[in-house]
Amino acid sequence: MTIAELLTALEAASRSRPDRVLRLRGSLPAASGDEPFELLIFRGFSSSVSHPTAFNPDQPALGEEARIEVADLLLGPLNPAAEQVLAAAQPVASFLEPAAWL
């Protein structure tokens, strides 16, 4: 599965759980070495909190060179002052299953 397909599937899964936020963490290759990234998926949309993205919702928020390392499931909408983690440091593929969003 490509990164674009993975993000599309996760965005689709998030539409049915408006009370959940999926945070993906990983790295992107850069000239000076790998750079960490953080991407949030909420209500069917991806948003990078660490890197600029295209203003086109049809473009994936991550390129194919991205390496997604872990995913955290959070209670949404987010409250940065009182973040509630429901599942921490899980393999991202586990969130392709609807039961993982409960």
C-alpha cells in the first residue's frame, strides 16, 4: 500500500469517528538527515503540524518517501492543554481496522 493509499484509508476511517484524532509520527528524508514529522488525521482530513503541505486536499499530506513509525489515537477534538491519549505508539496499519478506533 502506498503512503497516499494509506492516508486515504485512514482519512476514510476517521470520518466515522469524529471524536477521535489519529496522530502519525515518523521521519522525512532531508539533505541534512532525516527530519521528524507529525501528521494529524481528524474527520477525514490530514494536517501536518511539522511541515508545510500543498493547499490542495486532493494531494496527499505526505510524500511516498515518508516513513511512518507510530500512530497515537487521541480523544478529539484536541485540547493541547489536556491531551487524552487512548492508544499510544501503535503500528499505523492497526488503525485500518475500525475496531482500533473505539
